[in-house]
Amino acid sequence: MKNQITDPMFPDCPIRNIIARIGDRWSILVLLTLEPINRPLRYKEIRQAIPDISQKMLTHTLRDLEADGLVLRSAYAEVPPRVEYSLTARARSLTPHLNNLVHWASENINDILHDRQQFYEE
């Protein structure tokens, strides 16, 4: 299957498969950008919300999330063409867990950075 992410040693491991997809640099940011909005977002709006993502990476990330059934892409036959992105029900079931991770990271970032500094100074 094209673009299937699996660990060659553990091809049937669901956690490795899912973490490989959403654990990349951009997927969680895209999901969290789409999460609090009560309307679909256009590509440009997502790009503005994540200014350091390249156009190529945003396109790639949105396609991967769409392939996994986490993002819904709606294209409208208008002039000019209009494409909007929104979260699926599956993604909405994931976002509380991502928000918990964000909360945990916010609470622990200072201690983690301190520990890293201590570790590398030794």
C-alpha cells in the first residue's frame, strides 16, 4: 500500500503505525489548528496559522491526514476553485488527547529544559 507507514519489524503494531503518522513535525499542529474552529478552514488560513510550515509540507501533511481519515477535504467547483479542510469525527475523538499532551508539555517544559541543560553540561 502506497504511503503506508509501518515498522518493518512490527508491521501489525497499531501504536507504531499511528505514532509514526501523527508524531511527525506538523500533523499535530495541523490537527490542533483545525480543532477549535467551528467552521472549515481554507488552505491559506491553515498556512497563516502555522507560518513556519512550507507549502509543500502543508500539502503533504493534509494529504496524509486525509488518507488516515482525520481530515476532510471539501472541494467546490467554483471559479476560482475553493477547497476547505475540517476535522473528521475520528480526529475530534483524538484532539482531547492531543490537548492533554499540550497541557502536560506546558506544565513540564521548564523542568525538561533544565534537565536537558544539566545532562549536556556533565
